[in-house]
Amino acid sequence: MENQGKGFSYTVSKEQLDDYRKWPVERRLKWLYLANKMRKSLPRKTIEIQELFRSGKI
């Protein structure tokens, strides 16, 4: 993903992945549920801007 100047990226270390894998499935699902719930409560304009970043348009 070499699209400099657009979108965003982040790095997750092997240790972070290993720690996440150790979580019980219920905790992982709850984490995902809460993240989705939080995003749905954001203003529409904020979500639109996030989508523009994700698609690499800004």
C-alpha cells in the first residue's frame, strides 16, 4: 500500500497480535461490538470523512 499522501496506515506488532489472540472469543466480540456501536454514534459528516480516508481519496 504505497499511496503516499492519501489515506492512513498503522502498524500492529506481533506482540499486540499475540495478546489479542489470547483474549477469549467473548471479549473479542464485545470489543468489536462496542467499536461498531461507538462509530454508529458519530456524526454523519465524521463517518463520511473517515470513509474518504479509508478509500484513499484524502
